[in-house]
Amino acid sequence: MVTKLGYEHLRRHDLRHTAPTWFADAGVPVHVLRRIAGHGSPTTTQRSLPNPIVMTR
């Protein structure tokens, strides 16, 4: 399916950060993003996002 859509360069790990990035852009708090991504700490989540965001919790 991935090849058929022309996204064969993407890896599963790349896609793991797509949803949290979109949610961060929509204003979802870091502590929620951490749970979505399955990270152990909010700091790890912040480092994985392309734009720095302010931690609220």
C-alpha cells in the first residue's frame, strides 16, 4: 500500500511522529502528545517535534 501511494521512502517510525506534530500545531498540550507518541517524558516528545513548544505540564 505504501509503495502504491508513492510513499516508499517513509518508515513506520517516521509516521509515529506525524500525528503528534499535527496535534501540536493544533494546540494539544505536550503531556497529551507524550501519551499519543508513547514517550516516557514530555522532554522526549518536545525533542521529536519540528517546532519548539512551551511545556504546560
